[in-house]
Amino acid sequence: MSLAALQKKIAAIQDCVSTLEGLRENCVERIKQDKLYRGAVFYYLYTMADSCVTLAQMLVKHKNLRKPQSYSEAIDILGEAGILPDAFAYEFARIAGFRNFLAHDYTKMNYDELCQIMFKKLDEVKAYLAFINAAL
């Protein structure tokens, strides 16, 4: 896995974060009323979460760490290797479940909760990228 490939994935995640930050304003009202807005939020949240998991898998391979058996385990391995702080890795590994939820159960999502989760996830992803960049 090349450094350039890792940097390209990081840039893609940063683009998702930037786009979602642009969608923050009046999220609760807009997500209930605007189908295109709602679709954009779901798309960029899913893409961001999926890309975070993929980045973890890529970095595990790049660093020749043990092979993960699941999406969340890739993030746990980064914690074990000291790339992510242990407590952060433990919490952030939940993004794999969030990704799966967005892929399969998104119709069960309460829109008010989705906006709150989006704001929290953006902060977590920014921290994740900072840890990853420091390890490169």
C-alpha cells in the first residue's frame, strides 16, 4: 500500500467532512423537508464512514500489522499499534457499525438524532485523521 494511496483516501474523507460541514445549517428542519438534502447527508455520511474503515484497513496493510477479521477490528489494530490512542480506537471502532447501519437500516433513523450524530461523527473523524496523519 503506497503512501500516495493513503493520502488520496485521507483527501476523500476530508472532502466528505467539508461537504457535511456545509450541510450543518438548519439540519433538523431541512432533513425532514428536503429529500435531496436528506439523500446528500446519508450519502456523505456513509461514504465518510466507509472510507474511514477502508483507510484503517489500508494503513494496517501499509504497516504490515496483523490482518483484521472485521471492519471494526482494523481500527482496534491501529490502537494496538499505537497509531490511535487505545480509548479513542475503542470508541471510534463503532464507526464500522454506523457504516453498516447507514447501508442497511437507515430508514429506521430518527432525523433529529441523525443531525446530532452527524455533528459528533465529524469531530471524531477529524481527530481520527489527525492521528493518522501524525503516523504517516
